[in-house]
Amino acid sequence: MHVAIAGNIGAGKTTLTKLLSKHYNWEPHYESVDENPYLDDFYGEMERWSFNLQVYFLNSRFRQILEIRESGKEIIQDRTIYEDARIFAPNLHAMGLMTNRDFKNYSSLFELMEQLVSPPDLLIYLRGSISTLVGQIHKRGRDYENSISIDYLSRLNERYEAWITDYSKGKLLIIDIDNLDFVGNPEDLGSIIDKIDAQINGLF
């Protein structure tokens, strides 16, 4: 079984991935943020590094999905390949931070990869307001995220909502994080687990 967690920057994907992997004894697959050689440069000069960054993420995520498929294990994945291609890359292109040529090249590469990957059995989408996302970004204190603007986060949120509205590749669970504290409040985590159990039971 393959479960994936989607959501904007600061939504709590990595934290929830850790908690759920521990609860269900699923093998976690994390987004390669710390090893990403482009992130610092990207946030300092988005237009110069946007294509490099997105291709790195696409390559990393594609490799992850192939490993998940070959492993035969029960996996929980932090962020999906669809978010790279449907949200982050189109947003950079729309903002004039990725050229038409690069975006066309990127989109062609994704379309080729998409033919070879299977969607997750269950997609969990963490929905959060901008104020919640900003609060959590500041709380974790990553230096390269200090320059993320409200406008950038808002544009991403709009694209996430549009993507989720049309999502039809498999089971979908939407969790509103604005009034949840699944780290500090065991009841909040328990309510998420109950909802996941209900979805998983429907898979078999």
C-alpha cells in the first residue's frame, strides 16, 4: 500500500509522515530537502535556479516512486510527484520565474514519467490558511525559507485547491490543519488516524 501526504510549504507533511509511519509501522519516504543542492540558490535567485530545482525534485520523486513500486512494502510518502508538476513548476512559470522553453521541456519530461508511475492508494491533503502556514514556517526556522513571500504562498495555495478539486486518481482525504495540533495534542492525531482507518478499510 502506498499512502502520500500533500500540502503547501509549512503544512506539516514531514511531521505527519513521521507520526503515521510510527503508528502504522509504514516505511517513510521523505522529500530530499537537506540534500537538495539548489534550494539555497533558488530562494536567493528564483529565476536563475527554478528549472534546475524543479528537475532535481522531479528526478528525486520519480526515483522514489520506482523504489516504492519495487519494494512491495507499505509506504508513506512526504509530498507527491504531482505537486511538483501541477503546482510548483506552473506557478514559477506563471510568475515569470521559469522561461517558456524550460517549462515546456519540464512538462514534456513529467508527461513521460507520468506514464510509468502509479498514483498513491490514498492521498492525504493538508489544507491550511496562509497565517497557519507562515506560523509553522517561522517555527521550524529554516534559513532558506526566510525569504518566502506571502504572495508566493498564496499563489501556491490557490493552485493546491484547484488541483485537489479535480483530483480523481484515487482515494482522497482532506484534513484542515488550521485548528489542529497533531504534534502536541494526541486527540487531534487520533482523529486523523480514525479518518485514515476509515479510508484504508475501504481499500480492501
